[in-house]
Amino acid sequence: MVVYIEAALAENFLLDGILLYLVLLCARIEVRPLRLLLAALLGAGEAVLFPVLRLPAWAGSLLKVLGGILLVLAAAKCRGAKKYFMATGAFFALTFALGGMLTAACNLFGVEYSFAGGIVERAPVGLILGGCALFVIAVMRGARALYRYVRIERNILPCTLRAGRRTVRWKGFADSGNALEFRGEPVCVASAEAIFALFGREAKEAGRITLGTVNGTREAPVFECESLGVEDGKKLCVHGPVYLTVGEVPPRYQLILSTSLLEV
């Protein structure tokens, strides 16, 4: 077995730098280039020296964990322990994911490879760089999608609407930028099915409103709801009467709330 020290240093410097950069992005911590480079250099030195040490299995595992924590502390500078815990968890998760992907790719092409202990029979540089590039793209897109999903979920609030003898409990999306108004009052958007569920066949139009869509503008009916209760955390905000109009609403919720309804 041949281990190329200079190649192991360069590769681990690159891999640790990529991992720590992705960790900072995922944890939403400011990227400081100098700290990032020094942390990557520390990780490269640790990866090269680790195989030389003769330690019991438990001590080696403990040293790897402590080394990962040290790298995160060296690269990240933020307030609060929560960010550090988040960054540390992301570092270990991404390390296992990248190591597994590179090992699988090298095995696929018949090249023996050790992610933590250097390079065995030297894996092709193009394979390593290509794998890292794909990994970076996948993680960045995945992180954006995750934060977008979390943002939407945090802004979906339980709502109670009453119209005559009908009462429905829907989920309303609060952070939509909906600024529609009718006669100077805010207007929420609901699907045609939701309007029918609330008002039934006796629905009476209070007027019509012009909506802007990707296909241009169109007119939509406006209905008056007696009251709308929105549970914002532990606080219940009740509004009434409230106007509703018909529009396109994603299936994850039934109501697009007007932004003015949640203003204090």
C-alpha cells in the first residue's frame, strides 16, 4: 500500500475546505476566508498524521470526533451554542455523505480509495474534482430547498372562518406578499372549492376585484366572511368581517392571508 503524503495533504485540504464552506452555508454562518483556509489546513494536517498514530479503536474514533468539532470551531465564528451544534452536525453528516460518494465512485472505476487516511494507488484527480463539484451543487440546492420548505411551514397558520352557520378550520399562508384590497379592506385568497365549502350554494358576491396573473389580469368575485381567526403562535387574532376572493392556492394550505391582517 502506497500513501502519497503531498497528494493526501492537497486532497484533504481541498475536501475539508469544501466541507467547511458547505457547513457554513447550511448553518447560515458568515464565511470568513482566512478562518476557512486555516481550518482546512488544520484538517489536512490532521488527516495525514492520524494514520501514523497507533491508537485503540475507541481512542481513534474519539479523536476523529474531537478533530471534527475542532475544525468547525476553527472555521465558524458566531454567537450562541445553537449555531455551533448545527454546524457540527452538518459537518459530520456531510463528511459521511461525501466520503461515501467518493469511495463508491472510486470503487466503480476500480480504484482503491481511503477518504480519512490518504490516497491508496492515487485516485484520478478528475474523478475527485468531478465528484466534489457534483456534491457541492447537490448540497447547495438541497439546502436552499430545505430552508424554503421550513420558511413556508413556519408561515402556515391555523385559521378559523365563520360564515352564517358554517365554520371551517383551514391552514393559511401568512408570508405571501398578498396586498389585495377591496373597498379599502384586505382580501384573502381561497380556492373555488374552499369558497363553496364555506358559503355553499348561497354564496353572494360582495363585488368583483381585478387580479394580476402570469397570463395577464382577470376579474374575480369577492365574498364577505363574518370573521377570521388566525392563531399566530400562542396569540389568537380575530378579524371580521373579512373579504375572500377566488384564486389559485397550493394544496399545502387553503388560504392565502393578506399581509395587513397580521400587522400589529
